[in-house]
Amino acid sequence: MAHLKKRSRTLLAAALLVALAGCGTANHPEGAAPVKKAAPAVPERATVPAGLPGMPPLLDPHDVYAADRPNRLSPVVRNFPSRVYVPNTNSNTVSVIDPTTYRVVETIPVGLQPQHVVPSWDMKTLWVNNDRGHTLTPIDPATGVAGKPVEVHDPYNLYFTPNGKYAVVMASLDRELVFRDPHTMERKKSVPVSCYGVNHADFSADGRYFIVSCEFSGELLKVDTEKMEVIGQQKLPFEGAMPQDVKISPDGKTFYVADMMAHGMWVLDGEKFTTPTLLPTGKGCHGLYISRDSREMYVSNRGEGSVSVFDFPQNKLTKKWWLPDGGSPDMGGVSADGKVLWLSGRYDSEVYAIDTTTGKQLARIPVGSGPHGLAVYPQPGRYSLGHTGIFR
């Protein structure tokens, strides 16, 4: 009997060792010290922060743009007519282009110095940012009709938190980030900043923070979305830096910041917020736009009339497209089917349509004076983070 008990204890101990070894092997394929390394796995996973409360979960944790595939239009926007809305900063108008004919079909009067046309979080409204007019003009994308302007001070640019709780006004000259109701635009919280010229931003994959560029002081901010507080600030390591558009990589690990004076993109680790490195692209690097398959990013170089193409899997620039007659490609967006890149010609009173496969210029369309942050609409995605169309 004693012999059987001893044998049972021996078998039980052996079984436990096998089970522990099995767990360790699953977590450590190479089998180095499996039992010791498996133990911290549970608390390590538990420390991974959850997404911003109320934010729709990503369709693919490895691709923040997974909802933006060609023609994957939300039921909210599916029946909207396809148009390109161009704010003409010096003309105080919005030119409306039919992308099938490459012609302006309407010109809408708006407020003073319209800078960007911004899709709302729920994608039902286009907001024209009349910066010096201190108003937002709503446009119904179903009808193309402009509504009554809403008073908002210094709305240079406009974003929306990933949970749709707040609109975030980039009050550039006021030196504030202003959190507002996303529908009424009622002010909820003003966040003063010590940098100059807040203008562009993008959010982390989990929505917990966003990176903001400060054009006139050459700085970057890191802002806690839920607390609505600046939690990081740094000066870019380039004399005279003028950061512009901001875009996160599909895998959510890297932020890219266009810089029109450094003539390239800053490559930033958003989590660590350490000093970024510069990747030269071309003179006057300005706008950043993701392809519909999440493989490439189109980079407009306003100062030289070109578009650089960055390949995410290869982690390098692979192409450069030149506008045949020069120009000043600035802000814009990609068509719903992903085949055309639309960019405003900031200093040439025109808009460019560029084939995203060949880089060939398809059209050069005359518009008003000072065309800036044009919006291609509708676009794929479930909700908008703002600017000229950042969709998740």
C-alpha cells in the first residue's frame, strides 16, 4: 500500500511538470527556461491599456485602417453623391467638384478664410472651418446645401475623439485646444498650450492619446484624450522646423509628421515620445494620405510639385511622382475606390487628380484662390476623426 501511495505521488509530480513544461513551450517556442518565463505572462497582459472608453474596437488590431477598404461605404454615407469639396481660403468659398467629370458643379459662399472641410464623427455633416470668420459652416453631404454657420472662435482645424464624445478645435492663433460638443459645438474645456500654431493631429491606435503638430514653434504635443491634458511636449531637432500633417502607421506603432521646412517626415515613437528622426521626401513636405490597402502613404511635397510614395511593409520611399506642369500639391484625400489621389494646389488656384497606380496626372481643375484642406466625400470607414478625412 505504501508503495502504491509513493508511486501515485511520483506520477502526480511528473504530470505537473509535464503540464508546466507544456505551458512554457507554448509561450517560448525555443524552450529557454520555459517554466520561469511563463509565470509573468498573465500580469504582463493585464497591464496592456484598454481602448478609449466608448471607442469602437478596431476591426483588425494590426491595421487601424482596416475599415477603409475600397468602396466599403457605411450605410450612413452610401447614398451621398460623390464630390470633392475644396475650401478656397482667399476667396471665402467652397468649390464642389464632380469627380466623374472633373468639373466644378457648384460654388458655395462661406465665412472668412475657410481652411479645411472636415467630416463629422458620425459622418453626417461636413464642417467648413472658417478660421478668421470664427465660424463653422455645416454642409449636408446628401444635398450639398450649406446650413447656418455656428460661432466657434479660431477654428483652423477640427478633429473628433475616437469615441465621438468631443470635437477638438485646433485654435491656432488662440494657442488652445478646445474640446466641444461634437454636434452643437458648445465649448466644454479649453486647454491652453505654450507652443505656437497647433494645426494637425492623429490619434493612437487605442485612442488614448493624440499627437499634435505646432507649426510656428516647431514643436510636437502629446495629449491625453480622456483627461484632455497635454502630457508631453518636445522641440523638433531642426532649426526653423514647421511641422504639418500627422498620420499614424497601419500597425499603430509609428507616427509620421510632415515638415515643410525640414523637407521630409519626422518618424516618431508615439508611446515613448522620444526624439524623432527625419526621413527626407521633398521640398515643402506637407500632406500625408494612406492607400486603401494600407500598404502605402502618399506624401505631398508642396514646394516642388511632387508626391512621394512611402511603402509601409518595406519601410522606405519607393516612388516619386512629379506634376507635369509643376504646382503646389497641399492637402486632400483618396477616392472611395482608392484609384485617385486628390490634392489642392495651394498657390495655383487649382486641384490635382492623380492616378494612384501610375502617378499620372488625370486632371488639373481651376478653383478659387488659395485652395487648402479639400475633402473627398464620401469615403469608406465607420467614423471620422476629422481633418480632411481620417477614418477608422
